[in-house]
Amino acid sequence: MLELLTLSPIIKGLILLVVAGVSFPVTGVYLLRLNLLPLRFMLMHGAILGGAVALSFSWSPFVTTIIVNLLLVLFMTKASRSLRIDAGYISSFFMVISISLAFILVYRFNVQAKDTLSLLWGSLYTSTWEEVLAVIVFSSLLIMFQLFYYRKLQAFFFDREIAYTSGVNERFLYYAIVLLTALTVAMAMKIIGALLLDALLLLPALIATFHAKSLRGVLVWSSLWGGLFAAGGFFLALIFDIPASSAIAILASVVFVVILIIRRK
């Protein structure tokens, strides 16, 4: 196994997983606090659409997926605000449209099935150093956003109307959170794929809510759990020769069940 750690694809995969594991669960906390769980389904389908567009026109899947998800978020938030319809309903609509367009592109441009399925399980070991750098930069910005706006986010999560009357720009925070979530999902899709996305995004945040007593505690513990699952899953994958995404999901699920049992007792 030590010899594998000298290979460039393995090193890039390890860096990606650890960085993403520490930072990405922060957006999982956002999703849980704002009850925006349907949003991640729209973004997952949007990532598949972005991948289908990229494969059809020979574009960069990483960049195309990010652009498509950003456009979907823009349309969803504008429609939700202007029509005064729950964001969950609007996201469901865009979810259906996204996957339909993706299938049309796959059919019309004769995209190979194996290339399409790769969108579902990610491509950790084919990442470039540019993509690794992009994830590191984005993760740093995500942590900086959380630290800089912590008090305002605390008021925002408690009650948006009270936060607004207290001088908090709740519209900006909402758009920022949805935007960061869209970028997180797009990058996580590249790393572990759509099928196991929640293992890195939501399970660490859920586990943290079981034992943390405050928003700060939930954020810190979700990052710690995410980093542990990412690093632990990576080495389990090397030892047992299984996909890293599956190892992360299994490890996170086992810890989730154990903590849930302990909590109930």
C-alpha cells in the first residue's frame, strides 16, 4: 500500500478527499438547517446534465457541471422569489427537466453508456492538479465565509424574519448559501459521484447533530467527521481494493448507526 501512495493519481485522490471531507459537510449543515434537502437532488441531476453536455460537445466535465449548476440555482432562486413558491417545489421541477435534457443529449449524441455511468460514481483518480487546486481554493473560501459570517448565519438560521429586522441581509445569505451548495455538489460529484454524494455531504452533518449542542459545535464536528470518513474510507479502499466512494459511504453509515444506537440507549 505504501508503494501506491507514491503514485500521482493516488496522491491527488487523497488530497481531494481530505480537503473535501473537512469542508464540504459545512454545506450539509446549511441544507439541514434550512430544510433544503430537495435542492441537492436538483443539483445532482444538474451535475448529470452538465456531464452529459460536456461529453456531447467534448467540453471539460468539471467546468461544465459547475456552470450548469450555477444556472439552475439562479433560475430556481429567481423563480421561487418572484412566484413566491417554495424552493422545494421549484427544485423538483428543474430536477425533472435536467435529467430529461441529459437523456436527450446522451441519446442524440450517442454518448457511451460507460461514460454516462461515470457521472454517477465519480472519477477520483482521474483528477488533474488544476482540479485539485480548484477544490482547495473553493474549500478555503467556504471556510472563510463560515468564519466571517458566523454570527449573521447564527441569527439567519434561528429565524430569517428576526435576522432581517436585526439588520442582517438575509437575501444575500440565502443566495450565498445556495450558490456555495451548488458548487459543493458539482465538485463532490466529480470526486465520489452522485450515488454516494450524501456520504460526504449529509452524513457527517447528521452525525454531528446527534451530540453537538450548538451551531458552532455542529459545524466543527461535521468537519471532523467528514475528514475522518474521507481519510478512513480512502485507506480502506486501498486495503480492500474497493471504490473509495463506497468505502466512505460504508464507514460513515456504520458510524451513523452506532452513534444512533448509543444515543437511543
